[in-house]
Amino acid sequence: MLYDGANALSHSLPLTLLLPSVSYFFFLFICVIWGASFILMDRALQAMGPIAVGLGRLIGGSIVVGLYCLVTRKWARLSRSDWMHIGVVAVLANSLPFAMQPYVMAQADEHAYFGLMVALVPIATILISIPMLSVHPTSRQLVGVLGGLACMGLIVSDGQQRGISTLHLLMALSVPVAYAIGNTYIKWKLDHVPTATLTLMTLLTGAAVLAPLQWAPGALEALGLSGPAEPQNVALAWSSLAVLSVLGTGVAILMFIHLIKTEGPLFAGMVTYVVPMMALVWGGYDKEKLTTTEIVGVAGTLAMVALVQWRSATTVVDEVKV
């Protein structure tokens, strides 16, 4: 449940206790649903191409958030500069990763391994937040994030040993960098835009970027982005895409932008330390290869997220714009 400042004051719980608990609930929900998103993308790819998967997520998410805006009447006017900034976020945080992730998964024919890549978001967020927000990490945060990066280095090395091409590894690594820039850019340039409006506009703009490519079969084939020649498990593919759209995109991104604006991009970006653990669980369920190097890397990363997350949530007393 979402609260604004006026509603929260009417409850018996102190505001300083209520809002952090809401943030942690959002954090947990996002970790669970995004952790499962990689196996869901894998299932959707059995019947459609990567651009179709990304576009379907953006359209479905837009419908969910649009309905929320209609019911709650959460609208806001946007300036010309707002639209320019929304375009930047839409490409970096929506269009590029939503298309890139299913593409590299399809090329390597596995999903859990690429779920581990998103754990690189926090270190990129710290580096990008310094020039954009003039925010410098505490010593504890820096140690935790750098330690997590070192552990993730083991996982990247493991990918090379299992035969994943350097090009596909670089493409996979571009996703967390794009997420980090997009997340920090929201806090830098779009913090004044209410969450619901911001979420809807970035999703719609991201869909508008991918739509022309999806409607150009010749371009899709030339770029290797077409779907399988013989689609399999069509019902499962579409149901997986529906879950990705409604929960993994519409609901989760709304919650995620809320976390960026109330707790900051580093706190929000820390979900990417937990998501890989969930992706590994689903990979084990799918009988994907799990190596000792991955286990060591994941265990170390989990220890680092505990270090960074400890008492990192801020107390929010201003109105939450949703």
C-alpha cells in the first residue's frame, strides 16, 4: 500500500517508522519479482524474439501504470526539458536493457548467469553519483560495493571459461551501466516529477523507441533479433510475458522509482545485489550449470550487500509523490 504525507499522519504509527517499513517492503517485492524475470524472459523467448519481449513488457507495464493514474488521478504537467530528460531515462533504463537482456540470453542459451550481471549496478551508481549528484559514499558503503565488485569479477571470469563470447559479455555488462546512469539521472533531473507520471512516461517513451524496429521484419532478421523459426510453448511464453509486464514492469518499476526518489539511487540500486541470488535459484530449478566459482562469487556478494544495506535507509518525512 502506498501512503502520502497526509494519510500517513492519520495513522497511529509514527511517520518515521512507517515510511522506512514501506521502503523495505518495496525492496523485497522488487527482489523477488526481478529475480524471477530471467527465467520468465527465457520462457517468453521460446515463442518470440528479444525486441518483442522488451516491447511487450513496456506496453504491458504502461497499461498497468496508466490504469493506476486514471484511478488515483495522479497526473502532472511536464515541461519541454522534462520530456527531454524522460527520453534519456527511457532509452537507458527501459529500451536498451529490456532488449539487450533477452538477446544475450538467447545467444548463450541460459538465463541465470546473466541475472548475475545486474549486481554491478551499485558500483556504477556510486561512480556516476559523484559527478551527477555530488554524493560521495561512506567508507562502509565503498568497502561493501568494491568487495561486491571483486566477487562479481569471479563470475565474469567464469562466463569466459564456460565459452560465452567477449562480445556478449560486454553487451551484458552494458545493461547494469545503463541502469545506473538512468537511475541516477532520475534523481538528478526528474526528482520533481511525481512517481506515477514519471513511470508512465518513461515506459511509453521506451516502447515508442522499440516499436519501429519490431514492425520492421527485415531489420530484425538482419540484426539477428527475429524470434524462433518454430515457436514453442506459445501459451507459456505469453503467460510469462504477462507476468513480466504486470508485476515485473508496471508494479515493480513504480516501486523502484519511488525508492530512488525517497531513499536515493544507491539504496534502490542495491536490489541488484539480491536479484542475482534469486536468479541462481531459478537457474538451479531449470538445471542450468552452477559452478564453484559462481557459488563463491554469490556468497561474497551477499555478504557485501548486508554490509552496504545495514542502516542505509533514510527517514523520509516529506510527502511521497505518487
